[in-house]
Amino acid sequence: MKRIAITEKAAEIVETLKQKYGALIFHQSGGCCDGSSPMILEKEDMYIDESDVLLGYLQDLPFYMNRDQFEYWKHTHLTVDVTEGRGASFSLEIPLGVRFLIHSRLLTEEEEAFFNKKE
């Protein structure tokens, strides 16, 4: 089971960015600059620590979310999509005239049991 997915259109943008920039990383912080929109950054430009949760991989790129933000989203399945328009972030897709966004749905009972096991 996967907690995160990507649309075909968004995957095409990711592939374009990988060709241009090389090693990349997705991160969703919930902070400033488009709030909880996912951002794609050059891997060496993002510091990941114990306050970040790895949700999975999209197009072979890790997708991290800040732990505080994850508490709000842990009961959802997320799909990264792309839309036309400029976001207010440092994300690498912005100069292309598009921005990433998240679609969410509640986890099924089976997914909930798998991802959020009680310890």
C-alpha cells in the first residue's frame, strides 16, 4: 500500500525538473510560501531531520512532510497534482507557470489499519 501518489501530468513535470536539476526532493511543511502545498527542491537545498516524516517515493523522489503537518494528514491518502498558475513558493516548478497541489481522501479502513497501527 502507498500513502502517496502522483498524477500523470504532475509526473511529467517532475521528469522535466529531474532532467534540468538532477537529484530532487519533495517536501510539504505547512509553513509559509503556499502553506501546505508540496514543494520540489534540489536535494542538497533541503535539510531533513527527525521533524520530517517520509511518506513514500514519487518518480523515485522521496516525499517528506513536517511531523506537525503529518499529524493533520495522517488519516488521508495524498495525490500530488499540478495546476496552471504561479504559487508563492521556492518550488522549482514555479518558473514553468505551474504549481503542485495536493488532493486528499480519507484512508480506507484497510489502509488506516496498515498505516496507523496502534503501538
